[in-house]
Amino acid sequence: MPKAQETILEIDRSALTHNYNYLKSKLQSKTKFLAVVKAFAYGNDAEKIAKHLQWLNVDYFAVAYTSEGVALREAGITKPILVLHPQIVNFKTIIKHCLEPSLYNTNVLNAFITVANEEAQTNYPVHIKFNTGLNRLGFWESDVDYIINKLKATSSIVITSIFSHLAASEDANEADFTVNQIKSFKVIATEFLSKLDYKPLLHLCNTSGVINYPEAHLDMVRCGIGLYGFGNSANEDKYLKPIASLKSIISQIHKIEPNETVGYNRAYVAKTYEKTATIPIGHADGIGRHLGNEKGYVIINGQKASIIGNVCMDMIMVNITTINCKEGDEVIIFDGNNKATDLATSLNTISYEIITSISQRVKRSFIE
Ligand SMILES: *Cc1c(COP(=O)(O)O)cnc(C)c1O
């Protein structure tokens, strides 16, 4: 693999294929696979990732917001796209681009039916979201009759799926809660289906749900983080390959003397004769200020170099006093060996936040 010559997020399509096949291998052959590609496919590149997954014949996509779905359509994605969190103002755009809204309360249900009627739609595909304990979005079980009555009064929409979302599928300590969510969802779905004369898809599991709750795979699963190579535990991580490596380069090396300072606000003070390297990646690239002052680190020639002083907008300085390196050497922020999960753990956050924070300024480069 060529060494990085600037800051770059290198994305490995073969790792994406591996993760997709691994997650698929956990499913029964009839279970459909929905790939969650919201937030630029978790900070990677939604269009290229979705194209590869479409080529692998994934069944469905999901995004959070309408604009993300529009971008995928404009990039040539033809598979169905579920919009998890649309707003009423987007409903015309949704129909124009053949996107499928998640309808999660009476307001959005009624507004969507109105727009679908105005746009002369019949049997427009929509998805009904139920809340089973996450308490974020979703109808309650007590809303089933209300929804059914609305459906009977219109031919503009058809329910393509009924779904819910697990609150703690990664956490073995919360297994009782998760089992209860699964049970509640099955009760709601059974009641709903008994009042319809067709059968929507049922889905509930995210990545950790796929791995930990095979009895809840139902008709479809919704995987995000696993596709990108992370689970939510060491056990889940074992079989997945991080698809992205964030790399950079040493622009300049400085030798500093005791009591000299480094960076803005003079936040780092050298204790002895030290060496620092300046790297062209900063908070505008997704290396948050909280990584400064020796909370975060990078890897140079296999060794950890901690970030000293404050993170600047376009660069960081790291301590290389004990590292054998030179200007132009490659710097790894994370990759398949030095995982984003490790960086996340040292910052008290999760891999999701590290990878989705990489800003659009960082060039994406795909490798096979
Ligand atoms: C983001 C999201 C997912 C994907 O979850 P992962 O843990 O990344 O697999 C699935 N379903 C919903 C409703 C989501 O918002």
C-alpha cells in the first residue's frame, strides 16, 4: 500500500464486502438486509459505499434525513431507501425522489397522507415506526387502531414495513430489557397484521441485535456500524474489519528546549529537550479539541505519539522525543490495527462518534 502523502481517509472495499458477508452469514436466507448509510455512511462516503453495497445486491438502504436520500438517488442508487427521520417539510421531496418515509407519530402520518393525496399517489410505500422502550421516535401500541383507521380511509399509502429500534442490544446487562422490547414489538406487530389484509416486513435489529439476538432478526435487519467494521464489544469486533484508515504525514519536526511551549495558549510546556512533529490534521478535519493535551495520540512508525497542547483548526503537534522518524513519514490516526475503538475508549466515547466526525475536507480514497 502506498504511504500517505497528505491527510487521507483510505477506504477498503474488500473489507466492506467481508463485513457484509459476515453479517449476512448470521441471517437466515429469507431475512433481508438493510444497510444504514446515514451520515455519509458513518463518515466514509455514502455514495460510493451504497454503490458497492448495491452491487453486492443489498436489499434496502436507510438514511436519517431526506437530503441524504436525495444525494443517493442523484448518485444512481435505485434500491429502496428508507428515510428514518424525515420532517413534514420534506414530504414532497420524498415523493419526488421515490424515498420511503418512516412515519412515527400522528402528525407525520396525517401530513404524509395529505401530501400523497395532493401528489395523486396510490399505494405509496411508507414504514410505521413503533416505540418499544427507546423513547426516541415512534407510535405507541395504543395507536394501532388509529393508524389502521387512517389506512382504511385512504388508498394513497401502503405499509411496506413495521419496525422498532432496540435501546441496548449491545449490553448483556440489559438483556432482560431487550428481550422485553422484542416481545413488545412482536405483540404490536401481531395485532397490526391481524387488522391488515397484506403483510408488511417486520424489522427490529441493528448490528448488535443481529449478533446477539438471532430470534429477533424477523424479515429484515438494519446494519450500520458492523458494515464499517465495528461491533460494540471485543467479541463482536473479532470477525469484523474496519474499512477505513485515517492517515497523514509529518510536515515538520521541531527540537525544543526545556520550558519552551508548543501551540496556542502555550498549553504544552517542554520538560526536557524534546522533539515534536506537526501534522496537517486539526479540529476542522474531525480531530476534536478534546483530543489535545495528551488525551489523544497518533501512530508513527509503530509507536504512539501523544498530541501535545491544543488541537489547532488545521494541525496538531505530537511528541516524538523517543520515536525514530523524519519529515515526510506516514502518520496513522486509526486503521485496522490501531482501531478507532481504542481511540474512542481513551476518550470515553464510541467508535460511531470518532468515525462520523471525520469532516468532508478530508479526501476519501478507495482501495480494493
Ligand atoms: C442508526 C440506526 C441503525 C444502525 O445501527 P448500528 O448500531 O449502526 O447497526 C439501525 N436502526 C436505526 C433506527 C438507526 O437509527
